[in-house]
Amino acid sequence: MEAIILQVLNGLDKGSAYALIALGLTLIFGTLGVVNFAHGALFMLGAFCAVTFSRLIQVSHTVIDETQKDFLGNPLKVDVPYIYDFFGQAAGDVMIDWAVPLSILMAIPVMIGIGVLMERGLIKHFYKRPHADQILVTFGLAIVLQEIIKYFYGANPIPTPAPDALVGSFDFGVMLGFDPGGIVYPYWRLVYFLFAAIVIAAVFAFLQFTTFGMVVRAGMADRETVTLLGIDIDKRFTIMFGLAAAVAGLAGVMYTPINSPNYHMGMDFLVLSFVVVVVGGMGSLPGAVLAGFLLGIIEAFASMPEVLNVLPGINQIIIYLVAIVVLLTRPRGLMGRKGVMED
Amino acid sequence: MTDQTSNAGAVRPQTSKAEKSGLFGLRGKDASLLILVAILTLCAPFILNPFPEGSAMAQFNAGYPDLMQRFVIFGIFAIGFNILFGLTGYLSFGHAAFLGVGSYAGIWSMKLLTLNVIPSILVSIVVAGLFSLIVGWISLRRSGIYFSILTLAFAMMSFALAYSVLTPITGGETGLQLKYFDPRILDGALAEGTTPRANLFGLEMGTSYELAVGNWLFTFNAGYYIAAICMLAAFYLSIRIFRSPFGMMLRAVKSNQQRLNYTGISPKPYTLAAFVISGMYAGLAGGLLVAMDTQVGAERMFWTASGEVVLMTILGGAGTLIGPVLGAGFIKYMENIVSTINKTTLEGWFAFMPDGLSDVFVTIVYPFVGKGWHLTLGLLFMAVVIFLPGGLVQGGQKLAAMFRRDKSGTGATKAAKE
Amino acid sequence: MTKSNFTRRGVLKTGAVAGAGLATPTIFTGAVWADAHSGFTNAPQGDTVTLGFNVPQSGPYADEGADELRAFELAVEHLNGGGDGGMLNTFSSKVLDGTGIMGKRVEFVTGDTQTKSDAARASARSMIEKDGAIMVSGGSSSGVAVAVQALCQEAGIIFMAGLTHSNDTTGKDKKANGFRHFFNSYMSGAALAPILAAQYGTDRKAYHLTADYNWGYTTEEAVRSSTEAQGWETVNSVLTPLTQTDFSSYIAPVLQSDADVLVLNHYGGNMVNSLTNAVQFGLRDRMVNGKKFEIVVPLYSELMARGAGENIAGILGSQNWDWKLENQLGAKYAGTNAFVQSFGTKYGFPPSQAAHTCYVQTLLYADAVTRAGSFNPCAVVEALEGFEFDGLGNGPTLYRADDHQCFKDVVVVRGKENPENEFDLVEIVEVTPVDQVTYAPDHPQFAGGSLGTCNPGA
Amino acid sequence: MGILEVKNVGKRFGGLQALSDVNLSVKEGTVHAIIGPNGAGKSTLLNCLVGKLIPDTGSVSFEGQSVLGRKPHEINQMGISRVFQTPEIFGDLTVMENMMIPCLAKRDGAFSISAYGAMMDDREIVERAEHMLEDMRMIDKREMHASSMSRGDKRRLEIAMCLAQEPRLLLLDEPTAGMARADTNNTIDLLKEIKETRPITICIIEHDMHVVFSLSERITVLAQGTPLVEDTPDKIKGHPKVREAYLGEQSGH
């Protein structure tokens, strides 16, 4: 029982990441009709916003400490962050400790900026071009973005820990009446799940309750009519792109304490996020979220030793197997609409 | 010299008036294109080695057997992919699986039957064809992005299984290689410790003939020529398919499936046939890879490998005859040549400059070569698709058009076109 | 007309200077050069010799590749008499004198393996066919090492493996032309087991998470058999996909089991992520059966430790070499400081074990050629087989003739609780002496292969 | 016994009874029009005839054979061709190629691989297609891309493609919808010509009464999913039930 609850939690947690990335992807994919292979790169850029932020607030000046030696026997150079000078050591340490959550403040404007820049500078010119051209240009862009990150940050993963208060895990089971130690779950993963839930809810609320959102939803359903109504759909598409980039970026920021970010993490998630979007159904936001959680949970269960003993290797293929079964039984994924990206 | 399908079927009125077929049943432009490609392929050892050995530019020479083989083999792969994607518009994102399955089949044929490459290539084609029949039969129930994801799913499952659970059959991480103690029922046993080598009735694939002209060294490699002949055959066949009723049906599938259905034609068998044909092309490419270099690793089925052939085709010009081959050459050249340029090489190039200046140049160029070759590749993808929407072929056409405009009225145009 | 399986490009490449004197282009057939080469692939002509350094420059191991490349460049510099000479000064064999190899200046070409066996072979073939490399070295995974080793065997040149840890490289896939200085899965297991028993007791229950590919299998098998020999029990072992990034669903069942040790048979990104996830789930602070829960990582690397950050604190693993060896354990490991000194001076930080093994391999090759008096691969093989040496940082070492594997002490390390800087993340716990990690050439974990005979190529 | 017999056909979409108890008999060699106000179920009925929809109840038979359960291309091969409301042609192909495809379908059936011989070497098909284009006075446009033609020409091409298969029954779904008056008249003339020169039955769904009354010999009026009356055009014109059905909604027609 504990094992099952734990795997559901794991599934929800994996699912949150899938759902967040897929949500942004399907906003672009389903509304703008653009196959965006650079979406994984946006996720990666978000993660590196966190890395950059925590480096920025640790920008230091060097003090030579004659009492200590480095590995070659020279006097040791000690770095003192400027932030100590500004806020004092105690406040500075707190800020460095909370760098990841704080970097959300930086990531939102940066990611929206990148998204808008991408759309205005590049994607805009590709709305009318064939999907093949969109694939080529966004794939090229994804490579360029990740190579730039590699140039500055290297290829190795960069540890970006959660704040000390949120490190460690939480005995969930005791609350539910299980034995202590039965269901222990890391704080940060719970934070991630809650965060994802909030972002997803915010995106849905935005689309549901604002005029802007209504127009966009109308545009998803029938783009031509909306254009005929004299609404400047282009401008809205730009904003949508910025929004999608921000969602992907935030997913990346908060993901850094779970797994150390590296420059190709976007590519690792790219294929999976396409699978999630398509299983959810093209043009359906709830579909993307549902598929994200569904695939997350199924993946978690497939990696249980009990399952693997019966079906060795099922963990290798389960996501793809589920995708095939879903697409064969439901022609347009779980909640897809007719005619979106079907030709 | 290169033409797009859209006006490819483009049959001029006079040609339909029972003009007798030209080269192997090809007419006019098609025949010239085939001849041109044949000349380029057969003279590749010269064309790809324009710089003398030992010179600073020798770095850019691509006329060594391995790369030449890769050019033509991935050319075959892309030509086959183009039959599916360029004609029917169905974007398969899992074609590398057929290449991989073909390779595994090929190496097992060399392990179990004989080191001769002919049976091995045939086995590759057949097995890849059967596998693509199964995958295609299932995946073609859906269209558009749903089809792409189904093929992707099959390919990723193939990769994941080959890398892990199927290790006894595929060798997993370390891949499959030939051993002297493999059974090989059609060949005599090899002496202990010898290295088994793929051959064509005794002619080993690695055999090379070297020709030195002054400082130039040209390598004529048996394996390359066998692969090149396969490529020419594959290219010829693809022209025939493009021009055939079958090819027209495939373009009709891309254009309007609804009308096709109401014209009494079932699109599915046509797309399935195209899928299987392109799967067999992939199998041929896989078989040739094994014949040239007797080793298979599961990575060649990873999704990035499937993505690569998509990029090759689009980069060269999807739906054009020669585009995919150009795209394949372009990407493989970047991968194999640009990635080997290191700092020392750069310093060599800019050595003629004053110290400070050469450092500046090295610093500017360095991020784009060697370990930064991916960056250059990404930038070039974007540049091509932004400036040449029809791919490299369109670039060629633009150049040709410029050339023609310059010469117009001189009469040279006609001569050049003949 | 001559038949050759691989070209002798080196002939012309270096002979070009002479050829340039010809005013009119003359057509030669290959036969003209027949008397100029000495019966093996890429025999160096003129006054230079070309080595090929094939390392991952893109993909997840790019940083490790970059470090290997730094070491290669340093080795070439030292061989050509540049710098401070590094380990040439401490190497027990004294034939290398800083004039290149046998008086020929060492040049090198580089390539990108992308950590894919296909790409690695393509890159190696370009070095052999185009650049006339006489030896290929480098690499960061066993898949690549096995693939390139087989290629070098076919081509008739020497392969000096870089970082490759799977038993297969000198086990079922061993080749006469290939040599491995790095240690292997078996040695990791054998070195770790006694120390694990000493540190954590003999009554332990281990849970293995294993990367689902060859290296993972051999490592798990090695660690498993040697810990079981110490009295440990293996309660479970689960295979994880190579492409996995989030290991939470594999870690959670560990909490449900009664295991008190988690062994992570992972490398690279897998290891960074699985360890980070395991620590997130509080495994490091967990108590089971009244014992403190422990995590073990059989193969450690500095770069992975850097990626995992503070999560590695207190976690045991094994290494081929560590830059602090000589400082902490004395002159037995001479060479270490000399290497660290020249590497650190040139690049500003201490070298990784991948850099060390690549540097040493290059020196060993150069030394073997010089001792053999020939670049002929068969002569080199003969010179390296059974070669005993010292002063290259690992203490006395043997290149065993039976499988071309180096036998030397294995370093057992532990992640530091409070690292002082990002290059000093592990502390040396103990060194397991060489005789404890030596195995018979026909050990079952290495069965199924044969070296074959050396191949000098054309 | 008509060439097309529709008996008791019913079709339901969720809560909407689109068709109920439809009976229809189209006599061979006639032009039969189906008219009715918007939402009367005309298009649903047509889709049931060509296999795009499967009726919930009843039967549809063509020349005595049931069409139910057959796929659209199979029904087409039985001898029924369909013209769409917006012309459905192969936009990326040339006019000549557009023409050759139905010729091939006629000769080779639903699927045949001839991947080797060049299309243009197939004398029989080329001649047949050229002949058809000449008939339709489109031969001068043979090298044009179909998508670049005017709407009237697209319609003409689509009809030509249907005729090339020599169908026994031609179904037309509002063939003049969205056309200018001149194009409409051209289309009427074309259809008249077809009727006179070919042994073919035509079933037409149309809004435009001008078209209906200039062409048809029998008219079925559909309202709310059931046939109201079936008679000759003259009788339909003054029929009280028809007036009733149209009045209030679209008496303008």
C-alpha cells in the first residue's frame, strides 16, 4: 500500500514536469500551429536562469588568504560575494540559500522576453510555411541555444540545491496513519507539485476568465473567424508565445533542485513532451495536462520492482507503448480536436 | 539540373507525343541529372580531395573512404525517406529504426551465413522491409502528427530494447561485431585470431587503390564503389518512382486524400507501399553501413538519428530528386570535417598573421569548430531555411538562374542545358 | 596496383615536402610507395608521427572529453620536450628524452566520439584513413572503447583506451591491438568489498540500481559477487533505462525494502541524478535495522562528483587515480605530483582521473615504441605485453600480457563532507593493493573473448 | 426499380435525428434533385450514399447491391462519383495529372503498383486523359497547377475527373454554391451537355432553384430529415407542402 501511494506521488511529480512542459508546447502547437522543436530548449533556458541567478548573487571579489594554500602550494584565493557587502553576511547567506525560488523573479521577465523575441524575430515568419520548415528552423534554434549554454556553462551538470529548509523529506505516511518511515517524500518534490498545480491553474484561469483568454480560445477553435472579427490575433499570438516560454521556463527553474541542470536537458525532455502533447490530443490544454499526469503515473508504476520482475524491460518502453495504445484506440489522443495537425 | 517535384511531373506537351525513352527509360532532364550524379559519384575521390596533402587546407579534404562511404550511404537513406515524406507528406520520425534493424540483420547474416556482402545486404533489405511493413501497417492508421508520434514510439522502443533487454541479440551498449569463431555456415572456418572482413566474392571492402598525382593522393576504395553503385541504383529507382503512376498517386495522397477516396482509390495501400519502400531503402543503407564497417551500435536507432534524416531531407529540399543527397552530404561533412578542427589546426591556419591578430582570429573562429561544430550546424540550418525555403536545391536553382541571366543572349545557355 | 585495407596516408602526408619539388605532375601508382613503407598501416615517414585523440566533445561527456584532450596535449608537449616534462621525470623507463618518439616530432589530430559507437568509429576511421594516425586513444565509455578497439584491430594500429570501465573491454571484447590502463568493474568490486565490510560491517543488505546496459551489468555482477563474498546479502536489483533522468520511482521502492545499503551502478548523468534523487528521499539520513543507511557508487569520477554537489558527502566509491595520492600516501605513488604540477600550471586546476589515464597511455605508447625501436604495432604490442613500470602515479603497475589490462592499486574514496573547492570533492579512504584486485585471465566475468593476434595492417 | 434505392434510412447524431425513414428511388438516366431548407438533412443523406456515414437503420442499394459498410473508394468503384460543394481536386498537381488519376482508377482499380514505367509512357491513359480534357475544353490548361485555376475551372475539372471514371451515377453537392452568375450558367450548360451526351444518372443537391428547375426531371423535397414530396418540377413548384416547408425560413428561394 505504501509502495503504491509512493508511486502515485512519484507519478504526480513526474507528471507535473511533463504537464508543465506539454502545456507550453500545446499552447504554441495547438494555437499557433507551429511545431516548436525549441520548446525543450526553453525549459533548459529556464533551468539556467536559476543557475545564472544563483551565480549572479554570488558574484565575488577575491581576497588572498595567506594562511591557506591551494593544491599547487600557492596562497589560497578566497572569494567574498558582493552580496555580503550589500546586505551583510547573514542576509546574504539567506538569499544565496533561497536562490532557486528567488530566481523565479528573474526567470519570468527573462523567459517572456526570450519568447517574444523568438516569436517576433523568427517564428512569426514561419506561420505560413510548411511544418517541415518549422521543424528545421526550430531544431536549428534549439541546437544554437544549447550550444551557447554549453559554451558558457560547460557540459557537466551543475548542482543547484534547494533552500536548506526544503532539503530533506517529509514523513507523509504518519499523517495518513501509516507507520513512521513508510511514506517519506522529499519536500522539494511536494513544492514542485504544488507549484505546477498553481501554474496550471493560473494558465487555465487566465484563458478562462480574461477577455484575452476568450479570444485565444476562440482562436484555437476557429482561427479564421477570429481574424475576420477584426481582432489583432498576431499580437495575441506573440503574447501567447511569451506565456508558453514562461511556463516552460518556470518548469525548468523549479526543476533544478530535483536534477542538476545540464545543457542538453531540453533535448531529453523534447521527445517526451511531444509524446505527452499528442497523447493528450492536439489543441487540447486539459488533454496535455491529463496526459502528462497519466504518463507520469504509468511510468512510475512500470518502474516498480514487482512489475519489472514480471515484465523485464517494461520500464524502457512503457511510455511509448501507452502512446501507441492510446493513439490506436482514440484517433486524436485523449481529448484532441478534429483537424488539428492531422495533415 | 535539379528540379522540384511540383513541376517535376511537368511533362512538356511534346514529350508525351511518343518520344522514345532516353537513358534507361529516363528523359531529358532526368537523364542528364542521373548522368551528372553518376559522374560526380564515380569521380568523388578526385572531387572531394581538392587540396594537396600536407597543405593547411587538407583539413577540408573529404575524399577518404569512410566519409565517402557515409555520403553515399546516408544519401540512400535520405533518398528513401524522401519517397515517403517528399511524395506523400507523411513525416516519419522513426526511420532510423529500419536502418538499425537492417544493420542488425546484415551483421547476423555475416555472423551466421557468410562474409559476402551480397546476402548480407539482401537480408538487411528484406528484414527492414518486413519490419517497416508491421510498423507502417499500424502507424498509417493515423495521419499528421499522430502518425509521426506513432513511428517515433516504435523507433524509441526499438532503441531502448536493443540497448538493454535484447543485449544477447544486439550486443547492447557495446554493439555487435564479427568474431573469427562465428558459425558462418557458408564459409570455411577462419583461422584462430584472424579478423573477419566483409568481402564481395573475395574482394575485401577495405581494399583501396591509391593514386598519387604530385602532392595529391586519391584513394579509390572498393567498398565506396560498391556503395556508390547501390546509391546510383537507388537514385535511378527513385527517379523512376517519382515519374511513375505510383509516384503520381503518392503525390495525390499528399495533395488531397478526400478526392482520392472519391476517385475510387484507397490511399492506404499506396502510403503503406511507399512506407515499405522507404523502409527498404533504410535497410539497404543499414546493410551497407555494416558491409563497410562491420559493427552495429544501438545508437543508430535513437530518435536523434531519425531526426537527422528528416533534417537531411528538408535541408536539401524535400520532394526534390537530388535534395536529400545534398542534405545528407552537407550534414555528414559538418559532422566529420568541422568537428576535427582543433585549436592547433586553427593556429596553423592563422600562423601567417602577426601574433596578436592571429590570436584574435583563432578566438573568433574557435567556438564554431571542433567541439563547437553543433553550433555551426544549428546556425546553418536556420540560415538555409530562412534564406532558401526550398532547401539547398533552391539555392542551386537560384545560382543557376543567376548564371543563366548573365549569359542570356549569348547562346551559352542552351549549350549548358543540353 | 597494391591492395591495402587501410591507406598509408602518412607516407604521402609527410613525404609531401619532397614531392613538392616535382615541377610536373606525375602519375604514380600505389606501388611506387611500396618500398617506402615498412609493412604496417600508416608507417610514419619524414620527421613527424601523428597520434589520434578521439574524445567526446559533444553530448553529456563533453567536459570529460575536454579534460582528456587537455591531458593529451600536455603529453604531446612533454614528449616533444616542452613544458617541465611532467611524468617523464618520474617514469621508471627512461628511454623517452623529449625529442618526440624515436626522434620524430609528435603531432596529433582530434575527433568527436559523441559517446556513440558509430560516430566514434567514423571519427577514428577519419584519423586513420585521412590523417594517417598510427595510434588512437581516448574515449569516455565502454561502448565506444569496444567499438574503436575492434576498428583499430582491423586497421592494424594501436588503440590505447581512455576511460572505459566495463569488464568487456579487456574481457569478452579484448583485442591484441588494444590496451587498457584504466581499471575495471571487477577491480572496483574487489577493491570496494573489503573496505565496505570494514566500514559498514559484514551484515548488510544491499539494493542495487543498475544502468540497463553492458557496463551496468558487469559492474553490478562484480560488486555483487565481491560483497556477497564478504557476507552481504543482495535483496534486490533493478535495471534503470539509460535515458532515465528522474529516478524517484526507482528510489521509492528502496524505502519499502529492508535494504540498508543502496548501490548505484550508474555513471555520468545517470549517477548524478540517481544520487541526487536518493539523497532527496532522505536515504543518507535513514536508519534501517538499527544501522545507518549507506549509499555506494562503485565508479566515482571528479566531474560527476562536481555535478552531484553536496550530495556526494560521505559516499564511498572507487577511482583509478586521484590527484592527492602522492601527497597523502607518499612516494609510492610518485609521478602524481609531477603530473598535477604541470597540468595545474598549464590549466589552473587539478586533472581528473580521465585526464590521468589518457596522459599515461600516451606516454606508455611512446615508451613502448621507443623500447621496441619500431612503430610497427606488433613490435609495440610485444613491448607493452608484460611490461612492468612505476612512477606514473599508480605505483608499480603491470600491463598483463594475457588480456592487455593494467594491474595496479585501486583507490577507494569518499565524498567530502565540507569540500574546500570544486576540485577537492573526495577524500582518499584507502588504497586496495594490487594483489587483492588481481584475477585470473580466465575469470568467468571476463570469459568469452580472445585477443587474437596482433595485426600490423597493410 | 431505380438505379439507386434508399429504404427507411435513419441517422442520429446524439440528440439530433438528422434523417428518419427516408425513402428514395432514383430512376436510371434521369436527373434527380434533392432540395430542402437548411438543416433538412440533404448533406447527411448524401454522405450516407457515398459511405462517409453509415446510417443507423435502413438500406441503400445501387444497381441492386447494398452500399452499406463499404468504404468510399469501394462505393466509387461500384460506379458512383461525387462532386463536392467546394471543388476537391489535387491542387499540387497539374490539370493533366489530375485528369490521369481517375483514368488510372478506372483501368487499374483501387490499388496497383506500377512504380517503374514512366507515367507519360502510358499511352492509353495519356490519350484518355487528353481526350477528356479536349471534351471539357480544358486542353489548353493541361500544364497549369490545379490550385491556380479559377473556381469555375476547378469545378469543371472536378466534374471532368468524375466523368473520366464513366460512373453510372453522378452525385453533385451544391455544384454552384458560391459561384458568380456567369459561372453558374456555365455549369448548368455543362451539366446539360453531359446529360445529353452521356448515359448517366445524375443526383443533385441544390439550394439554387434556378439550377434545380433548369436541370432536373424529378425532385425530392426533404424537410427535417424526412422526404416531404417527390414529383416532377412543375408539380413541385406549386405544391402547398413545399411552400409550407420553405415559408418563414427562406421563401426567398
